[in-house]
Amino acid sequence: MARDNCCDFNMKFKEGETKFDLSFGINDGSGVLPAEIEVLGQLENVQLVGEAPDLTGLSFNVIYHKKQIDPGVSPTRYVVGGQQDVTLSYTENGVTIFKQIPVDVQRIPVSLTITGDWENDQHINEPVDTTGLVFTVTYEDGASQVVTPVITPSVWTEAGEQEVVFSYTEARVTVTAQATVYVSRLPVEYREVEYLESTGTQYITVSNTAVNVADYRFYYKVAPTYLAGSYSGGYSGIMGANGTPQVGFYYGGWTVGNAGSSLPYPPELFKIYELEYSKNFDASYFVDGLNTGLTRAGNMTLKLFYCEAGPASGKARLYYSYAVDRNGDYLYEVIPCRRKSDGVAGLYDLVADTFLTNSGTGTFVVGGDV
């Protein structure tokens, strides 16, 4: 009796062996036809939008006699990201068979954007605090998501206006964004302010020990808010004490003690000036880098906003001040600030690591936060 054109296989398995449900082709006289594609291995590489499927790590057999094949692949290029199927196809002896492989296709990031505002102060030697900022990555296919970027630097090592770089890497592509923020030199307990302003009776004692003015160079960034009196008395001042050299200004010019000059130009109310006393360690007095022609040697007590006629005449805004010796070592360096816990205003001395508050009466006017 003639047999049909088919193939009968008798497969025996030992106990414990895995049994495979294999489909075999039909012999139509031209050869054995393919019935199924077998996929072996695991995908080794990520799949990326805009690139062809990368099937590295996989091998393929057609099931009937374990012949290794090179199947057709669809799609030829990924156009969207996310979970999707790669379709494999193989044709032999007029029969085409298919197999689908589920893959996770990574999107290509094209930009990183920053929204929001810095909510917290930034302080030198502290980690970068991005509270309030939101980072969003946008992909080539238009999708977007909020991400956590890498921050460079991670800790502030310099003060002043600083730029920080944020980066995010996905699918072998890195996108970046930059932001600028002010970094304070003060400890975290203090908030820098633009200036302190004395309304007449407030002053700050940096030190009660008098120093020889010729041993230091003094710098003051200051704006007069009241101009009165003559250079020999009643003038507005920024540093000094009774009976010692006083650095200041009056309605017609500049003064050191009881010596005055209108050079380089008379002061204006609320205009910021850079005063340098004993600029060349010779008790000379300069305004905005120009010589007033004034000198006065002697010892000076370090009381800011204080002058010969008493604190009632000391009306000025102080933005910054320091004194440095011939070796470049700082005697003091003060920054206007307020204590966060109670709002008390004062000057923070970076040299002594000390918060200096009002030695007089009344209350300082405080400039805006830096």
C-alpha cells in the first residue's frame, strides 16, 4: 500500500528530558518545506530609534533539519521607541514562515531643559542644591520625561556667580544644559545681602585693638547716604573712632581725619565708590583708583560706620570691606548678611569666622538678598 507524501517521525524521550512541540514541513516532491523559525540566544545590544534592529547575540534555525538561516527582518529601521515586535521571515520552496521577537527600543534624547527656580541658597564647600529645578529630556520621536541628571560640579568649590552643568545619558547619547547661580562664601546659617546701611547710630566693631594704618591696605565698597559737615568735623565716615584716623566723606569731598580734598571729584549720594586707604602702605587715600592727595598716619580702631563726630554722622551703605597686610594676609574680610534663624543683620568676618552685629543703637537698614 502506497504511503502519503508525508514524513512520520518516531521520537522517544527519556524520563526528565524536555519535549519540544516541533512542526515539520510537508514533502511536496521538491524538498522538505520550512515550518518554523527557532530563535536561540539573547539580544546583546540596546535597540535604538532611527537604527536598524541589532540582532547581535541571536541565531536562527529553521525547524526541519536544524538548518541555520539568515531571515528577513521587519521593520528595517525603528521609527518609535518603547515595547514592540521585530518580525522575522523565511521563505523556502514557496513557503514563507514568520516569527516575532518582542524588543524594548530606547528613544534617542535630543535635548535637556531646565524649568523652575533655585529655591535654596548655594554655599561654598556644600553640595549643589537643585531644589526647585525640574529637568526634562525630550526625545527624537517627540516624547519627553522628567529625569535626574548628573551634576558637574557636585560640590561648590568657588564662590560668586558660578555655572553648573547638568547632563543626562541614554541610548549612548548625552544631552546637557547649563544654569548660573550665586554661590555664597558664608556658612549655611547666613544669607548674603547687598549692603548694610547705617542711619546714624549703628556701627560694627571689627576689633577694639588699634592697628598701624601703614601696615595694612584697607578697602571699602561704599555709598554715602548722607553728606554733611566739613572735612574737619561732622563728616560722614566709614571707619575709625575718636582720636584716630577716620576714613570718610563730607558734603564737598573726601576726608581722612581732619584733612579733606575734593579730588578726584565730590561724592554723590547713593553712588557706589571704592575707597582704598593706605593703598600703598603709606597712609595714602584713593577713590576709585585715583589719588585724593590725602595721607594720615597713625593707629586706627576698626569700627565700621564710625567717625570722629560720633556715630550720628556716619550714614552710608557698606557693600564689602577688607584689610590686607604686605604679605597678602587678611586682617579681616567682611560681607553684609543676615542670620537666617532670626533675621538679625550684621557683617560676617571670613577671617575670624565670626558674625559681627550692631555695637551701637537702632537698627541697620538691610539691602536685598544677593
